[in-house]
Amino acid sequence: MNFFTDNKKASVFIIFCAFLFSIFAFLSVETATAQLSAVEKTRSIALEIARKSYPEIKLKKIRVKIFESENAFFKAQFSITRFMTFQRMRYTIYVNPQVFEKSAPSSGIHAIIAHELAHVSYYVRKNRFELLGLASLLSKEFTIDFERKADIEAIARGYGEGLIEYRKWLYGNIPDAKVDSKTRTYFSPEELKVMLEIIKAKPSVISTWRKRSPKNLEEIKKSA
């Protein structure tokens, strides 16, 4: 009796393990598929924008990889290894697949990738010695200026409206505790809207902002 009972328990356990393995395999395939799709979509958009708006960037030097975060969906970096070993530089745009899974607006995705390509453009234009200055990103003040100038560059190249859409979507898809940090570091939808209105009336203001990014709405309005 014990023999049959033990065999039955063993069979149930094996079936249960097989069921769990099947679920795990299915989820792994789904995750891998989502990641591959995110990489392909991001690469396609990045190359399209680079060709159209950032001719200074050599397309073959752009890589796209996955990263995970609860409050960020894109970021751009250069290869530290190649930088330290004096090899030809390569640049990577990282994408969080959730930006597609959470249905970020298409114009917003294009605009934030244009923002990241502004960082890549900065890396391309600087030599290795100048790039050492990015150690200043440890400073909040430098980080804010660095990110806002990338916003300004994206605006200058025609992606201002998209940035507004992206930031609106972003604030609704990150933890509430992270929103304040985002509004301090990047231009908010309200600030971006005012900036676009000023640019229409005074296009030359872009040159001023490229040299010194406004820190708040008051400074933006003073530029008019």
C-alpha cells in the first residue's frame, strides 16, 4: 500500500514540477521576445533619428541594450572599456522594455531617444580628456545642466512637442516618490510648453539656452 501511495505522490510531484517548468519556460520566452522587440524598435527609431537629425553621429557606432528600472526607460552611455584602452569609441542606448509594454506615446519615444542621442552627440564631439569632466555628474547641479541641455538639443532639432508627451506619460508611470526628482532634473511639460512658445517668437533663444540652461520656469520666462 505504501509502495503505491509513494508512487502516486512521486507522480504528482513530477507533474507539478513539469507544470512549473513549463510556466517558467513560457515566461522566459515571453521575456526574451519582449526584450528583443524593444531592442529592435529602439535601434530602428534611433537610426532613423540619427540619420535625420544627428548627422554627426556615425550609425555603426550605436549599440542598443536592455536595462531594468522602476523610474527610467532610456539612457545613453559610452564604452568605459574602450575609453580606458584608447580604442575607437562606441555608444550604447539602453532601453527598458516596459516603455513599450506600458504604451508610451510614439512621439514621446522618438523625442526621448532624440534626447539620448543628444548625449551621444556630446560624447562624439568631446575628446577623451574632455569626457573625463563627466565625473562631475556626481554633482546634482552638473547632472541637471547636463540633462536639460540634452532636452534643449532635442527641442532645437524638432522634438519639443514629443518631449511634452513623453514627460506627461512618464510622470504617470513611475512611483510618485520619483516624480519630484524628475521635475528637478529635466524640464517639466509646463516648462517645455513655455519654451516652445518663446522659441516661436524668438528662435535665437536656443543659442542662449545651449550655453546656459534655464533652471526653472522663472528663468525660462526671463529669456523671452
